[in-house]
Amino acid sequence: MKKLLATLFAAAALFAAAGCSGQPATMADVLQDSAEPDTPPAYEGTGSIRTGLYAVGSLSSSASAGEEDGLIQTDVTIVAVTVDEADVITDCVIDSVQAKANFDGQGQILTDLSAPVPSKNELGADYGMGAISGIGKEWNEQAQALADYVVGKTADEVLGIAVDEATKPAEADLASSVTISIGGFQSAIAEAVDRAQPLGAQAGDELRLVTSNSMGPGNAPEGAAGMVETNVNIAAVTMNGDIITSCVIDAVQAQVSFDGQGQILTDLSAPVLSKNDRGADYGMGAISSIGREWNEQAAAFAAYVTGKTLDQVAGIAVDEATKPAEADLASSVTISIGGFQALLEKLR
């Protein structure tokens, strides 16, 4: 399904406006391989429900400076699902991040990059769609309505939802609560289902999706006057009470550079793949002291926190750089985990 949907996603992200082996390690692999014989596994049992996460970014709404200031806009579409043994969606959460920064014709950044970057679900009514919506519903309400609508459906059934030329719902029961374009979400939901793995979730567990987002100045490449980097960190988590029963962590990192005349130098046409999808292409494995890529380390951390409470996750010992100080975790994770801990803290 990934190959079939790859072409769709160059357009899909527009509608949101978000190891060493060369293949992303699955958390199922980590759960099987990382536990030491004398250490109890973090969570016993494979669970009856599979957990899936998909995220992809787009820079296509960005523009060089001209009569108006230049714009760097990163749109990230995010979908989390749980899927049963019959490949039917049992729960779904949809969110999106839209991060914007302006710069002038001299390549000077005009936006306060230290300002918070909430997701559209976090913005709620502040996103401002409700006031102009034909049905009076805000973006987060429409995203929730679509998420509810796909529960009980397979990926193929989601892809088969009828839409018009603008990929807005053409089925009356859905169009009554969703008027935004859904083509990108259909593709993302199908991708999330395709990636779902048995990580410990059981029927009845609550599916949660949290993000932590930021913009900041990056190291501009040679010939560029400046760069803006957007980081979107994501966790899809199932919970039984206060206990994490499955966890998938991913991130999208988008970089846009521009010259001293306000012209963007970055190719804006390609989708911005998440770090899990980039796998070995992210380039951490070659410089890691344990030879592990970012996606492998994120998977190892996610496996480690499965079966723990939020208090236990917050209490994981770290050093001054927030890198793991517990030997069993440090053997598979050497990146800073303070951001992961803060991300999961948002589940409270």
C-alpha cells in the first residue's frame, strides 16, 4: 500500500495546509530484541490491537519575497489509529500542524521564532475556521468527525469514501459534519493502518495523540542568508488508565533556506518525510556511538516506556544533557530523551 500511496502524498499534504540496515526498525523488533535475559520485559503480551502512526510534511505553501514578504509555511498531517485483527479501524485521531514564519526582501526574519506553535487541535476555536465554515464547525471538530466516521472501516473503505473534485466529502452523512478537503486525510489514514503494529494495546485502551512543535533559526548553508527549521515531535499512545500500553514516536523536521534577496533556495515541491520514514537517510547511525539511527532509538525508547505510568516515564533518570542515565536504556538510546519525556507528559 505504501508504494500505491507514495504518489498521492505530494498532493495529500497540500490538503492539510504539517538504522544502519537502511530500513526503519519496527518497535515490535525492539520489543523482541532489546530486552536482556535478566531484565523483565517492559510489557508482556503482544496485545489484540495494533497501533499505527503516520506523519508527513509539506512546504508547498511557502513563497519567496516579492511585493509581499516571503513566507515559510510547514504543514504537517498526522494520523494515529488502532486496528483490530480484521484490519478494521477501532479508533482514530487526526491532527495537523501549520507553522509559519515571514522574512523580507533582504533575507531578514520578521517572525518571533520563539513563540509557541500549537497544533490545530490545540488551537481549537483560535484557528478561526468556525466563523467562516458553512456548517459552523471548527477545524478540530471536523477532524474529529472524520476520525469518528472511519472507525469500523478498513483502509480500502476509507480510500473509497466519495469526494468531489476538491476532495471534499460527497457522502451526505459525512458532508453534514465535514466540509474541509479530506483527500490527504484519506491517504494518511490508510498509511497509518498499513504501518500499524502489535505493540501491546488491548481492546478498550484509549488512543491518544500528542505533539510538541517549534520553529527556530537553523544553520544556513553556504550562499544562504538564513534558514528556518521547523520541528514537530509526535507520539501516538494507547493507555489503560495511567499505564502506557503501546507507544509510537516520530518527528518531522523541515528546513527552508533563503538568500539575501528574499528568494527561497529550498526545493518546495517534495513531501517532507518524517524521521521514521527517512530511516538511515537521516544520517545519525553513522555518527552514533552505538551505531543506531534516530528511528531505531526512538523505537527503543517507545518500547521502554510501554508498561510504565506517566510518573515512571517522568522519573527516568537522565544526565545534564537529558540523555539516559539508566544502563538498560542507555544501551539502546544515546540521544537526549528530555523532549520525549516532555512530549509524553502532555498526556496528563
